[in-house]
Amino acid sequence: MVEIKEVNKVRYYVVRIGDVDHYYTPDLGWAAGVRQSKVEARMIPPQPWFAWPLEVGRQWVHRGTYEDPAGKRAHNDTFAGLAAETVEVPAGKFHALQVVRESDRGDSDRYWYAPEVRWYVRWIGRRGDVQFEERLREYHGAARLIPKPASPTPQPRAE
């Protein structure tokens, strides 16, 4: 995450991927892609990649409008939590929930959300005939603000 930013009294998490800043709502709905302070694409309302509580069997839908320089088009997407599994990526092994998105346009996404990372660690997408994949290369968890409880001191056993 790059920063937390407020735009028109709405709070967003800003994540930089390459040279594009992606704006997400606090519940991780994708709202926009911005390059050099110019909105390149946006979704109204923001697209909810995840629905909480995120769990196997949960399904949700999103109906919205995607806007980019080519114009506006309706987006009708269905999401589902498919399976809990361990996924291995260059950054390591993570317990994750596999989430799938299918659209009425034939696009799809399959991503693995890892609670430890609080984001996806692997993503396979398809846009028409083009497939792409992202894998988390590196991960360093934040330092704990609340120390772990001390392990109990073994007590001598009475005989």
C-alpha cells in the first residue's frame, strides 16, 4: 500500500502496481486506476473483489459501470469462494481461499486470498483470448504492535 487518501470525503487505500495507482475502498472494492494524477479507468460502484466474511461457498454479484477512454460499459459479475487450500508462490506457502469471478462478457479471474497477507498471493485472469498470471514474489509481514503472550512457565509436577 502506498497511502490512505481521501477523495470527495471518501477514504481509499492506494496501491501502486507498476506506474498505476489503484484505489480500493476500505472493504477492498476496486474503484479506479490512476496514472500521473489522471483517472484511466474506474468502476461505479466499486467492484467488490471480496465479500466479508470471506468463506467457501459464499457467492456475491456486482452490477456496475466500467469507464475508460474507450467509453462506458455495463459490468455484471458473479463471484464465489470455491475452496480453502495451500498455495505456493515465490514468496512462500500460504493458506488461502480461492475466489473466482465470472462476467457476462466471458472474462474471468481466479485468485487466492491469503489472510496472513490480507490480499491475494496468486491471480490468474482471462480477458477474451488473453490469459495472464500474477504471483506474490516477496512478503515481509508487519511488526506486531501487540506483543505475543509469553509462553507459560512449566510448573514442577508434584509426585
